[in-house]
Amino acid sequence: VKRFVVCNQKGGVGKTAVTAGVGQALAESPEQLYPVAISKHFAVARTSADPAADVTAVEQLPGPGLRVLLVDFDPQGHLTKQLGHELLHLDGDSLTKHMAGEAKGKLEDLVVAVEDDRFDDRLHLLPSCTDAFLLDVKLSGVRAREAALERALSPIESDYDVIIVDCPPSLGLSMDAAAYYGRRRDAESLGNSGILVVVQAEDSSADAYGLLTNQIDDLRSDMHLELDYLGIVVNHYDARRGYIATSSLDSWMAIRDPRVVGLVGDLKEQKEAVRVKQPLLAYAPQCPQSLALRALAREIA
Ligand SMILES: Nc1ncnc2c1ncn2[C@@H]1O[C@H](COP(=O)(O)OP(=O)(O)O)[C@@H](O)[C@H]1O
Ligand SMILES: [Mg+2]
């Protein structure tokens, strides 16, 4: 199973939007054609507000038809709510309880389907529960706690082709567990699983990125992990913001390793889809953001 860990301890950059969009794109039906962005430089859609950059062409491709599990690993539960589901009840089982070894039932009983014809029954969600706010405290008493997420998810892994973890905006034990889950396993090929970092095309995002990569470097050396980057997604890109946006996009591109694997414009459809609690690719399947998310999904999967 491919494991994508979507992270950045800065809030509001679009981790949840990217998790949801990539998952939807990968689960779309192989029996239908969908528009996917292609650009001269890398497969992304830029906003048409930047004529010079608007080199995007569109290709019609069949959906990948993969079985996808979205894991809402953020106690705020934005992913759960925007896909039209409820948070799990505090007094029942939850991912946190499974990770802490306190669960009574099976993890698979907590999983729900994200319904739409284009996904058939391939797109599933493990909803969040507010008890995840206590996860770091609970994990401090657990043995081999960095492996807690892996232990919890292992009984259902074989039901999926791809598992995408939407991380909370924090650096702590829960982030360690998520990063550990994304490590390269024995005999797994390079870049099959790993970390997807979502950033914004603005300068304050770069500081947060530095903090995150430091933590990831520490994890790699402390735990002797092979932890790959799937890449950087530059979200909320709006060329009309001028030099701040374009120059900061250039500096993200200049990093090269990890490379920029997606560029998503700042568009109203994302917010509208959240408002009506529908998956973006079902709500606005033809909008530039859906095209860019399909391209991103194909770039990393
Ligand atoms: N590309 C985008 N264009 C417009 N709005 C976006 C975009 N990406 C995210 N948003 C909106 O920005 C807010 C924060 O995004 P979210 O994915 O929740 O960030 P995070 O998970 O990093 O905190 C949400 O209201 C979301 O709908
Ligand atoms: Mg989020």
C-alpha cells in the first residue's frame, strides 16, 4: 500500500484540501474520462490571472480507480466535516484509542464511505474524534509510540491501494507517528510512500517549512528511518499578488529536492465545496483546481 503523509505544522496552507483532492482524484472511475492539467514545465494548472504562465493544456484521462483511505488525523476534524461526515463520538472507539491500545472493537468498523458515482465504493474515510487532542499525552505512555499509527492501521491496510494521512498543524508525538508511517519499508521502492509538504506561495511559509524539514531530518537520524519526500505542493497560488507570489514560487521550485509536484491556484470552488460539504471533484469536476489536483495525484501515485 502507498502511504502519503500530508503535513506542515502551519495551519491553513491546504493540507486538508490537498488530502481530499488527491484521494478523490485517485479513486475516480477507470470507466470514465476526466480532464487533467498538463503544463510545459510540470503537470499543474496555473491561474489564468498570470497569462505568461498559462501554458496549461488539458488531457482527458480515465480515472485511476484506486481504493483509497483518507485518514483524518487532525483533532479539528476538518476533513471529516467537509466530506459531509460527523466526528466520532467521544465515548466510543477512535483512531486515538486504537493507537493507545484502548479500543474495544475493530478499526474497520469506524471507516465510512465517501459517496459519489465516480468513486463507486473506492473512497473511504477514517473520521476524526476530538479525543485526538489528547493523543500526544496518551502516546507518551505507549511503548514504541512512533509505530502506534502503523500498528493501528495495519489490520485494514490490505483493503487499500493508497492511504493518505491528513496531519494536524503541529509538531509532536503524533507527527512523529505519522512520519514513521510514511517511511520506506523493507523492499519498498523509493518514493512509493513518503511525505507530501503543502506550502503557500508566500514568505512566512518558508519558515514553517524549515521547522518541518528539521524535524524530519531528526526523525530520520534518531530512528534510522528511510523517509522519502513525495514533493512539495504550492497551494493558494495567485499570480495577481505579484512579486511576493511569483518570487516565492520560484524559490520553492529552486529547492529541487524535494521538487514541486503540484501548483494549485487560489480558487473559489474549494471554499464552495467545503460550504456544501461535497467532495470538490464531485462538486466542480471541471474547475481548474480539480484539474490540478488530478495532475498532482498522477504525479505522486
Ligand atoms: N487552493 C485553494 N483555493 C481556495 N481556497 C482554498 C484552497 N486550498 C484550501 N483552501 C481553503 O483554505 C482554508 C484552509 O485550507 P485547509 O485545507 O483546511 O488547510 P490546512 O489543512 O492546512 O489547515 C479552507 O477554508 C480551504 O477550503
Ligand atoms: Mg487541515
